[in-house]
Amino acid sequence: MQYEEVIKQTINYIEERLHEPLAIDSIAKQAGFSKFHFHRIFDSAIGMSVTEYIRMRRLANASAALLYTNERILDIALYYRFESQEVFTRSFKKYYHLPPGQYRKLMADILKNKEESPMEKQVTGWFLSGTDQFNYEMGIDHQVVHQGKASGYLKSKTVLDGESFATMMQQFKADHYRGKRLRLSAFIKTKDVETFSGMWMRVDNAYGDVLQFDNMSNRAISGTTNWNRYSIVLDVPADSSIIAFGILLSGQGHVWMDQFTFEQVDGGVETTNLEEQPVLLDEPVNLAFEEEI
């Protein structure tokens, strides 16, 4: 977690300037590192170079513009700093496996059919829970996307106060992760979150006891924020049984999430565990209750 804040600031810097020239030297300088060192830090944290990340985010925004605006392909290409429509088409096809014009037509037809379907919003693998989940909605968004063709979202519909909350979550067996330190990361974007939102992760034993937990309550996300990367690091003890994780939204607002990843990290990566661990004494004390605080 050493460079977590630097990475967040860098991503936010990029998000605000996707339609502007972005020189790697300038990005590294504002982050306070040499170009070479910055490349290593960013690639290690995000899994791609900063150049690849910028291209990916520009293409993701361009794909949304293709579907939700009537702008010409050339104008979209130039707005997101591609040298020409030909260069844009090559990059877009490499990432989305379709040229922009065909993507616009095909995906627009698919989305239209989905919008006309009366089926209840469902997201494979995810379920909605919380104290007031009936006043919240989860689903798939093809317009607000961090990477690829879709993101997940959780939003309030009719929430009375900040005490109401819901979570979009999953849970799975801890078998493959026992004895390891696990980092959960995701890209998150928010709009008009009045109370707070954040990612959470919990490790339980077979009896339902909480062994490790973090809900980002000490670094919660509120208001309106650009896409950025957030992480939770927890140990998975030997007696772990279930790992649960998700996105929490308290009160009103709208939160998007994309690109969840789990990875094993070494002991040098500090945990974010908020669950207080019992302190074992060397021997019993104050057995006659004569000692007072």
C-alpha cells in the first residue's frame, strides 16, 4: 500500500484530462517520481503501463460516445486524442474486436432489445442485500464504463435517510486462500453519494465468526468522484471458511464498479483489517477483582 495515494492522485489526474494531451513526463513529474521509477510503480499497481491505461480509458469513453451520442466517429476519435480515424479504428478494433461503426450499430441493437425486455435487473454472480435493499437497485451499465463494455452499479431509488443502506455482494469458499494475505482491488466511481460508499471484504470461520474485516469506513467515498482504484488487504487465517465482498452504499447516491481483482500479496503489504484482534495475556490477572483501572 506504499504508493496507494500516489496511484489514486495519478488516476484522478488522468481522468480529468482524457481529452487533453497527456505527456508521460508531466504525469511522472506531478507524481513526484522519475519517469522510469513512475513506470515501475504504476505498472506494478495497475497491471499495465500508464500509456496503455490512458489508451484503454480513452477507448472506453469513446465506446460510450459511439452508443449514446450521434457524434461522428472522426469527431470522437479526435476528441480523445487519436491522430486520425484510421488510427482510432485500429486501436478500437484491437480492444473491442469490432470496428467503431459496426460496434455502434450492433451494440445499439443489443442494448435496445435489453431495454425493451421486462426482465428484472440481475447481475450474474451478484446479489443485493442490506437493511433496505428494496429502495436500491443494482444492474449493468453500458454507458458509464471503466474498461471493456460494461460496469456494475448500485444506486438508491427512494431512500428516506442516511441510516438506510444496501450492498451488491458475492461470497465464496476460502479454501484456496487459507494462510495467505489477499488484496481485493476495484475501480469505483460515484455520483451524489450523500452519506458514504465503499468497497468491503470480510473473512469468516465455519461458525460465522468474523476473523478479518474492512469496509473502508476510515477512508469512505462520498460526493461525486471520478473513476479511481481502491484496495483492501486482509489475511485469510487457517480456520477461514467464507470470504464475502462487495460494494456498500449508505443513504442516497449512485456508485459504479468495474474490474474487481483478487491477488495474493506478501507480508510486506500492510493489511487494512478493521476487526479488533483479541490480545492474549501471558497469564490470568485480577482474579480477585481487587485491581481497579
